[in-house]
Amino acid sequence: MTYDAGDPLPAEFRRLADKVRNWGRWGDGDQLGTLNLLTADHVRAAAALVKRGQVFSLGAEFGPDGPWAGHAWRRNTILTMRVDGGDAESLGTHLTRHADEVAQQTAATWRTGVTRFNEDMVVMPLQASTQWDALSHIYYEGQMYNGHPAAAVTSFGATLNAVDQVHEKGIIGRGVLLDLARHRGVDFLPRHASIPPEELDEIAKAQHVEIRPGDIVVTRTGWGWDHFRRLGNGSDWLGGTPGLSWRCAEWLYERQVAAVASDNCSVETAAQDLKGIWLPFHMLTIRDMGMMMGEIWQLEELAADCATDGVYEFQIVAPVLRVIGAVGSPVNPIAVK
């Protein structure tokens, strides 16, 4: 490939994109990407890692006080009640106005019976808190993963590379925690810190853990939900996040990693390692490699346990919600040791 001097993407980015691109590797119609590396053998091996039966929930909260207030494309979670205790006397009367059979049956039960219920509803972006980015989330130059056209995502949802395509995989496998902050001897990495791939090797060696094909690599920056609460400012937290350098995409590719996740809001650093290019790591992993990315995972309890027993591998269970046409999914990941 030749590089035009006026190309908006640097030649070094183009070279790496060409190297890590998995288009056609699992067939021209593939929509799973590197999740294809999560074979039955990998799932069985991950189950064998469970020794103590200790469960760690890695999900942050979904609520109105998240970091997204005031952002144009994303908002915090809104919970509304459809039925609550204040409706104890009135719901039966309200339902009699509706002709359908279920409404009439419920109205009769509500008026004459003793059973009551509450009902709620959530309105939120699917990536408001702990979540997976689907392969339709990021594109450039009019193409998503595997060369699928970006135009396949419309206001009606994604018809290709949607998150509902991965439900069959379940996203269960061997998780490996790389504790970036603890390795540097800090509670959390400084603002805009960028972790090079060479440091990932150092951390794995220091933790006596090997990265294997099919692994789900989880990185802890210390810049997670708890740090957002300490800062008390969503913009500072989102805009200042430390994380992986864009060059770490090659590191993940060479080790045949199935998926990557972090405690921060973007896995990669908010610093622009490539001048003028926003989210280059996303571009390489999601669009070129076909690697799903988990963000805002709660890792403090798990990290403390790993530091105590020296075991940084575990079974991880993190299935998506089967939302048809969605470009991301909320998740409450579970690590089991």
C-alpha cells in the first residue's frame, strides 16, 4: 500500500491497521470477530480455574448520577415507576378503561384480591455504565469490521455486527487481570497516562501470569467508577482517563486475545498519542481486529484479591443482552476464582 501525504491517517497507523486486520479470517460474513477464539476448549479450561468459588461482581451502578450529564450523545440512566405503592387504590379503576383481556383481568384482581405489585422501566443509553462495545460501534472510511458497510447501521439499528449476533458465544472464558496501577505503585494512574505494550509484558511477568490465545484481558488503571466518585466531575473523569496506548492493539493481536476490558471509560488513554486522531485504539481493535471492548468495569475488589493470593487468572462470565440491532450492551461481568 502507498501512503498519500494528504492522508488524514498517519502512515504508522495504516501499517498497524493492515497488520492486525482480521477481515475474512473467519469468513466474509463473520460478525463475531475475535470471539471466534473462545472455543469450547477455552470455556472448559476457564471453568477449571475455579478453586475457591469466590465470586466478584465487576459491574458499576446504573443510575442518574453517572458521568454523562450534559453530553450530547449519551445520558445517565433514568428509572421511572409504572406502578408503585401510590397506585394501591387507583390502578384497578384505571385499568377498567382499557378493553384488552389482560387489563380487565388485572383490574378485577386488583379490586377484589389482596396481591399488589410494583412495576418499573429504565430509559438509558446501552453504554451508560458497565458495558460491551459491539463491532458496529466504531467505523472509519465507511466500513465496519470485516468490510461490512457503515451504512448497515441506521436509525432502526445495526443490521450487521450488532451486539445481538454474539449472544451464542455467551462471552465466557479465562480472564486475566493486568493491574497497571498496582504495578506502578499508585492507587490510580495519573491523568492521560499512556501504557505502552512493553509495559504490559513487564506487568504480566511481575504477576507471573501468561497471556494465552482466547483470553479476555482486563486492565486496571484505578481510574474506575470509584475514582469518578472521588473526582465528583464527569467531564474531568471522562476527559482525563489514562489507559492503553494505541500500539497495544498489536500486542493483543499477536497474543490472539479474544476481548479486552478496563475499569476506565474507554480502555485506551484519552491523550492523543496520534495527533488529530480520536480513539485510534478503538479503530484498530473494534473495526480492524473485530475485538469487542468492555468499559467501566469495577475491578477494585478483584484486584485486591489477586494481589493477596497472587492469582491473576479466573473464569469470567460476561454475556451481552440480546438487544436486536444494538451497538453496545450493558453487562454485569462476573469473575470467579
